[in-house]
Amino acid sequence: MVSILRDLRYILIENRMGLIGFAIIMFFTLIAIFADIIAPYNPYELVGPPYTPPNERFILGTNDIGQDIFSEFIYGSRISLYVGFTAPILSSIIGTILGIIAGYLGGYIDELVVGAVDVMLALPSLPLIIILAAYLGPSLNNIILVLAIFGWPGFARMVRSQVLSLRERAYVEAARATGAGSFRIMFRHILPHVVPLVIANIVLSATSAILTEAGLSFLGLGDPIAKSWGQILRRAQVGHALHQGLWLWVFTPGLAIALLGTGFTLLGVAIEEKVNPRLKHSRR
Amino acid sequence: MLRYFLLSRAIRMLAVFFIIIILNFILPRAMPGNPASILANEYNLPPETVKILVSLWKLDRPLHEQFVAYIESLFTGQWGYSYKYYPRTVYELVMERLPWTLLLQGVTSITVPAFGMLMGILAGWRRGTKYDVAVTISAIIVYAIPYYWLALMFQYVFGYQLRIFPIAHALTPGASYSNFLEYVADVLWHLTLPVLVVTLTAYASYTLVTRNSMVDILEEDFMFVARAKGLPERTLMKHALRNALLPPLTMLAIRLGHIVGGAVITETVFSYPGVGYLIYESIMFKDYPVLNAAFFMLSITVIVANFAADLLYAVVDPRIRYVRRG
């Protein structure tokens, strides 16, 4: 318990990268939580004339059908954070369970999981994600599902290689000697030791999940009902916003995607530096 | 050991290939309607034509016969007709778009790794300095920038405001060229913004990988010995580079596999007439035959490139062969 607190202290306070990353994520989390209070309008409501340039009433102007872009932007943080957390967590659950089972039990189960991981990692993920999203139809949960399908192999491979060394440790042997079953050893004794690295990788893969969701929405494969930052960019592109000089309409959501993505990467790198023993020595 | 390694990789490649072929067969058949009825609806084809198409594509046959026919057609380039550009064939469309994609991707496959690796080498060599920190942090930020967003902002600044670069297409529409040089100039002029944007956003992963690999190598014992022997900096750099460039070079080999289908979003945002833009159009129009063909083609190139990257690695780095992956 004390060591966890010490790690947290290092990650969030002493490591400047972790602190900045955490601050950025908190900033957008607060915006997402208090969206109802911050946003001046309902983002779905037609509140002004279409293509209004930014003014006192509409800070970022209105879109091609007269919705307030600033309100859309505020609510958009919810979608990005939702995807950024759920997709990697879903991948990590599948990947961790399979990785532990494969690494601990070995044998043909291991061969099977390693084979599946190798095959998945060799598939062309982005075009496949685009095509699967096109076939499955536009919905936020479909996007998360597709992201998880392509996300779990990375987790499985990482967890498995950790388990290979953990299962030889004395404490595991002691547990086995006292008659603990495989299931108990895997999930009571080994799991807690891989969790820190898994968390680091959840945070690190949030960035690519957010970028992929935004990219799919920008291509028109996103959920048309969910107001995401990628969706705002799509409307701006389809509605020729730049042609009319409405550059803030494009600038703001893209900047937010980049900022939030940077936040997750910074925090992820800080956590990884703390929990991955290999990295500790290679940095000076 | 090398034989075992090659065999396991070859088996994996075949497995991936098999999965892609199956997916490619199932996905379009899981969609409502079949190619013949969709074409009939879209273009008001007479029932006789539909009948001919149905028997031509064996859509009235049982699934296993369809599967055999499908395998045959895949390898003979008979990928059917585009829904959107009917009566043009998918094969024609893909071949027409391919050169533009190869051009754009070919150029960025040089600029991106070159720029990225250079930054990474310098940062790793001067690890721990302010320069290293600046390069690493900026690469982390750049990694999170959506490139279509940077593309849009560049279009706004260089296209709409300064008016020095075109924001769309690969050639000036309706232009006629008096000589070949003029044509080349027009092509390059349209290529500038896409290449610039891709380079400025995609270099980051090369930088981070090269930098970390460089730092790892510089910590190795043999580097310590080399330094202790008093070898000049140039020679040390050469020793380090030989080892440190392996990971980024593998990344490059894998990137080459994504050349064909690669830049869907880049080409879309610049309306660049390559295969990526064709894929986008097919998604918008639900042009499934084109989507399928494109998916098949780019999967094959990705698989082959991954295999090549594995081979390259096994040949260049003998350590790989003896370690089973895990």
C-alpha cells in the first residue's frame, strides 16, 4: 500500500511529464462532467442562423445547420474520454486474461494464444478497422468493439511474457506447494503483479483509441448521433468551413484531440517509467 | 534454427492470408442484397441483364461453389463491377488510381523515416541533454496530432490565405501541358502540401523508436569498451548506428506494406486520386466490390511486407533466430 502511494507520488508529483499529462486529462474530465453547466446551448438544438462567424453569442460560431459549435465542442469531450477509457480497458481485460492463461498453463493453449496474437498483429489494422466499421455500421459501441478486437493482442503478448518469468518465482512455487489451484495462482498471485504494467499500457493506448475514433468520425464512419470532436471536423469539412474563413470551427476540436492525446501519452510514459524495470536503467 | 524460424513465419503468413480470404468472402455476403440486385436497383437494369449477372457471378449456386469461383476470380483480377462507376470494372479503377498512391506514398516513405530517424539519432546520442528532452517531448505531442487536422490548417494558411499551394487534386483540373516538364512541375506542386503534412505528423514514431534504441545501445558493454579504447566519436557513432537502426528499419519495412491502401485519410482530405481516396468513395457509396478488392490487395502487400521485415531482421540480426518470441 505504501509503495503504491510512493509510486503515485512519483508519477503525479515528482515526474513533471506525469503531472502535466494528469492535469490535461483532469481538465477535459472536468469539462466532460460539467458539460451541462459550461455549454451555453443544447448542442443538438438549432439556436442560430447557419454559418454564423464567432461572436459574443456564439463563441466559435454556428455550424452548417445552426447548432452552437462551442456547445458541440464541450460535449465532444465526453465521447473522446469515453472511447479513450473503454476501448483500452476492454482490450486489456481480454488480453490480460488470455495472456495469464497462456503464460501460466503453457502447452497447446499457449501455442494457440501466441498463434492468434501473431496473426492479429500481422493483419493490416487501420484499413481493416475502416472497412469493418463500414460494414458494421456507424455506432460508437461498434467502434469501441472494433478497437478492442485489434487492441487485445498487444496486451496478451505483454502480459504473457511477464507471466513467463513470474511463474518461476519462489512465491508462486510456495503457493503451489500449499495446494493452491492453477486458477487461484493465476488470478490471486500472478495477476496483481502484472496490473501496474497493464495500467501503463491502458493509458498509453488511450491516445491511439482517441485518434482512431476521431479519424473514423472524420471519414463519416462515426456515430452520427454522438457529438464527437471528429464529427465536428467532418461537418466543417463537408460544410466547406475553411472556404468561408471559419477556421476556428476546425482549429478548436483538432487542438483538443491533440492535447488530450498528448496528456494520455505523457501520463502513460510516466507510469511506464515507474513500473517497467527495463526502462528504469536506460534513462539518465 | 533459421529453418525453424522461417517455417513458423511462413505458417503464420499463410494463416493470416487464409483469414483475410475468408473475411473477404463472408463480409459482402453478410450484407443485405447481392451485387446483381444492388446494380439493378441503382441503374434500373432490365431483368435479363440481372439474370445474366447472377449466373455470371454464380450467385444462384451453393456457397461452396461460390467460394471456389471467388478464389478463382481473386487471382485472375476479375473483381466485378463498381457500383458507383458502373459499367467500369473494379480492376480498371484500382489500376488507374494505383500510380498516384505509389507516388505519394513513395515520396513520404523516404521523407518520414529520414527526418524521423535523424531526429532520433541526434536525441539518443545526446541523451539527457536539453536537446534530447525537446525532441522527445515534441515527438510525443506530434504523435497525438491528427494529421487530417494539420492538413486542414495547412490548407487554410497556404491554400486559402497565402494562395501558394493547391488544396486538392493531383493535377490542375482542365490544364493542358506544352511539355513534359510543365506536367512534372504541376504534379510536384500538388504533391507539396500532402507530403509536408504527412512528414510533419508521421515522423514522431520513428524519432521515439530510434531514440530509445540508440539509448539502449549506448548503454551496452561493447560501447563502453569502445569508448574506453579511446576510439574517435565518428567510429563510436558508426558502431552505435549499425545496431540502433534495426528497429526503425523494421518499422520502415512494415510501412512499405501499407503503401497500397495506406493513406485513406490523407488522400481524402486532399482529394488526391489514389487508392485511399477510392476506398473512401467506396465507403460513402457502399461500393462493396471496390472495397473488397482494395482490402484484398492491401492485405496481400501488408502480409508480404511483414514477412519481408521478419526475414530482413533474421538475416541482419542473428540473435533473433535463437530467441523464441515471448
